[in-house]
Amino acid sequence: MGIETAFLGELLDEDQIAEGEDALREHATDWGTEDGVEPDVVVYPTSTNDVSAVLAAANDRNIPVTPYAAGTSLEGNPVPIEGGISMDLTRMNDVLGVRPADLQLDVEPGVMGPAIEEAAGEHGLFFPPLPSSGDISTIGGMIANAASGMQTVKYGEVADWVRELEVVLADGSVITVGTKAVKSSSGYNLRELIIGSEGTLGVVTRATLELAGRPQQVRGGRALFSTLSDATAAVTDVVQSGVDVAKVELIDSESAMMSNDYTGADLPDVPMVFLEFHADHGIDEEIEYCQSVLAAHDPIEFELADEETMDSLWRARRDLAFAIRSWNLELQPLVPGDVTVPISEYGPTIEYIKSLEDDHDIRMPCFGHAGDGNIHYTVLVDPTDSDELERGQQAYSDIVDYALSVGGTATGEHGIGLGKREYLEREHGEIAVGLMRRLKEAFDPNGILNPGKIFPQDDDWQRADPADYRD
Ligand SMILES: Cc1cc2nc3c(=O)[nH]c(=O)nc-3n(C[C@H](O)[C@H](O)[C@H](O)COP(=O)(O)OP(=O)(O)OC[C@H]3O[C@@H](n4cnc5c(N)ncnc54)[C@H](O)[C@@H]3O)c2cc1C
């Protein structure tokens, strides 16, 4: 049964409330889910006061409110599975100001990567941890999902670049967590609790981000290896040797084959490692050092490019997601995995995934932000073959268990959402998850904020068949 929405008309303007089919459908899903759940109504706040007023009123009425931004999540994170209000934050998209003297930027939550880069770039600065989806996702969504990108190996995650947040709690009260200082020992760290909470603890309405000076020197590299174990050993060695590298991406031979197929590149179907170097001085010495580390693992070739020509050197990596999807249209991917392991376990984890590929007779191309131990594995299955689908799901789950067994995490960047709830207790244990539940209750006693997410539940939500995932 739908909710009574008339009260919203007293809080917001008419054009800030949508109950039409298009708006409801748009807010029913994210990138990883086709058949989601429609909210009863979508609201578009344009200020902290709007967010606060809606939350306070919804809380009084026990109406669920699920924050929604660009919807690029892959695990159903912004899907309003209990209906109610979808709170779309994309109209709160002002860059409030750059403060170059502090290397900081203040933004509203709906601001996307390009606007951040433009504002920072005017002062010779940049925001290093943007995810690969930075062009199409919002800073509020990145903070809520604890996102990270290709440059984590040098610069860290989004979480490392968030200083202060304004947050509206479920009852409408407004708090500030963190400070504008670079460090603080003051009290419990509520900022870190909000980061990665997927909209279940509060709604972020303003963020202060740290910025860095643009590197003066940028170069790219690509190394080809004859075996996957050479490639993973080379990556591990680069990281362990302390080479100052800004990106280290690995693709396996299967991914290379699909990418070569897609791009028509004249490259062998072999494992490849892509690198990017940033420095203000001495970049040649750093690259030379990196080459000496790679040389111990017998690369077939190592090519370098400057910033302007790097794009073509990196093309096989850049177009990979499209290449995998379009390689065989009869096979469809399960939601891409994003396990992340300690760097010493990187090679063994990839080896384990490849052994499952043989055991289950399933294709699982692997690539990832190798420098920080991240692996994106894509389980490709024929969705009309229920046995293959089951084997694919089993393999997916076995990989998560393996990553946990070596001290890694079920999700390095996409969050738990709906799709990974079953792994929460396996990763953290019952007592820690019980504590997380009590924190949720303290922040949101009525459980109105993005209900049903993160925690394991006895509901009948199932991952959609891969046939249902969007391209
Ligand atoms: C092609 C592609 C590539 C990707 N690459 C990466 C990658 O490299 N690294 C990575 O980490 N992720 C990646 N992702 C996943 C996704 O893009 C990120 O998690 C992104 O940060 C989500 O932002 P969004 O604006 O789309 O948020 P949404 O998907 O709309 O929402 C994300 C979550 O945040 C909550 N939320 C949104 N706004 C707020 C707010 N203001 N306050 C509180 N909660 C809020 C929502 O309720 C939801 O739980 C990728 C996705 C795609 C489709």
C-alpha cells in the first residue's frame, strides 16, 4: 500500500516532488539492478533545510527515506526496497568554493567529478581519489559508498580526502562531523562512520575535501608478460619495492584477448600491466627504477608514453569493461566482483580464481587496481543455462570466501548494498555486526534511512538474473 505524501507539499515546492511513473522507475534501480523497487514518491531537495524538513516529517510518520544520487552503484545500494521516499540529491550540485590556501574545496553532495576537477584545476589543484566512474557519479555517492579509484596506490581512497561533512540525521537534526584540520584526536571519529554507511546513518549535505597540487610530470607505461604469475609477481614487487607509482592496473590474458578483439589492437593476448607515474621532479629516475624491478619478471616488452599519448598505450585497459560485455552476447556478466586482498596475497588470489574457472568450466576474465590488491572478476554465464548460472554464483561466492580467508575484504569499493549482505558477518563476525546494528539504531531509531541495506536480513530479495542486469 502506498504512503500518504500530501505532507511533502507543505515542505517543498511542487517541482521538488515527483510521483509520475518515469521518476519512480528511474529511482527503482541502479546500474547493477534491472528490476528494482519503485519508491512511492521522489523528492529533490535543494538545501540542507529541505533535507532536514523531509527527514523530520518522514521520521514522525515512520516513512522510509532512501538517498539517491547518480544511481551508478552496482549492488542495489540506492534501491528503495521498502518503498517510501527516494531522496534525490542531484539538485544540490553547487561547488561552494575552493580555498587554495588550505588546499580544500567545499561542495554540495550532488557535485560530480568533472565539476570538482574544473574548480580545483583553476588553482593548479586536483582531487586524486576519484573512482573510474567519477565522471558519472556524485561526491555524496562516493562518500556514502566509500569509493576509490585507480590512484589509490599512491593517493589513497575518497575517505582519505574527506575532511568535514555536514550530515542530516534521521530525525532532521543537522550535525558536522570531522573538522577542516588535517588531523584531529577529538572524540569518536563519526566522519569515518558516515563514510561507507551507504545512506543508512544520515544524509550528507556538504563536504569539505582535501586537494593536491597537480603533478608537473606525468608518464604512462605498459608491460606485457608471457604468464600471469610473472605479471602478478611484477605488480607485487613494484608495490613492495616502494616504486612511486600512481596507477598499477593488471589485466589477465583472457581480458587482453577480449580487449584486443574489441579494439582491433595489434597486441598479443597476454597479461598486461599498465602504469602511471606522477612526480614534480625526477620522474625518469623513478621509471628507470620501476623498469629494473619489472625486468626481474621477464616482461616481453615495456613501452612508455608521455601524458599526451598515454591514452592509446592504455586503450586495452580503458575499453575493457565494454570489451568484456560485448565479447560474446550469449554470455552475460554477474555483477562484477571487487574483492581486495593484502598485496602479498594478490598473485595467489588470482591463481585461485583461475583454478575455479577450470573447475567450474566458466569464463572469468580478471582485471583490477592491482597496486592496492583489488581484483574485478567478471563471471560470464549463459543466463538460460540454470546449471551454469549456479556454478557461476558458486564461483563468485567462493572467491569472496577465499579473499576473506587471506585477510581481504568482500568489497574494496562498491559497498555491501543488497548484493553482498550475506558476506557481512563472514567478514566481520557476529559480535561486530551486532555492534554495527546498535550503531544504526542509535543514529536512526525508527530505521527509516535506506532500510534493508548492508545487514543480513530474512527477506526474499534475490540478486537479479544476469539477464536482467543493464548493459
Ligand atoms: C562503469 C562503472 C564504473 C565504476 N567504477 C568504480 C570505481 O572505480 N570505484 C568505485 O569505488 N566505484 C565504482 N563504481 C561504483 C559507483 O560508481 C560508485 O560507488 C559511486 O561512488 C556511486 O555514486 P552515485 O552518485 O552514483 O551514488 P548512488 O549510486 O546514487 O548512491 C550510492 C549510495 O549512496 C547513498 N547516497 C547517495 N547520496 C548520498 C548522500 N548525499 N548522503 C548519504 N547517502 C547518499 C545512496 O543511498 C546509496 O546507498 C563504478 C560504477 C560503474 C557503473
